[in-house]
Amino acid sequence: MLDLDEIDVVVNALISLDGMNHFLESISSQASDTRFLLPSEAWEEFQVVNSSTADVLNFTVQALEFSGEA
């Protein structure tokens, strides 16, 4: 079981993943259920969003490891 702070961290990670999915849908030139085709002009913006999403996920894993839940 998670305490409230851990739940907040996990929910934030889930929201970030959902946001990444919507972001990819908005910048892709084609999308399927499993793939996004990004135009070259969207690559730099994708790298920024991808990096910040990865940071959130890394923080979540570290927080859960610290609490002994991972």
C-alpha cells in the first residue's frame, strides 16, 4: 500500500504519460495504436517533452525505491 505522498508521485507520473500521449498525437503526421510518425520539424519539441517526461518517471521510481515500494 502507498501513502498519500507516494500516491501523488504515481498519479503525477500517470498524468505525465497521458500528456505525452496527447502531445504525440498532436504533433504526429500519422498515428496508429502503437506508433507515431513525427515530422522532422517537430523533433526538437519532442526531445524537450520526452526529456521532461523521463525526468518525472525517473523521479517516481526513485521516490518509490526510497520508500521501499519499488
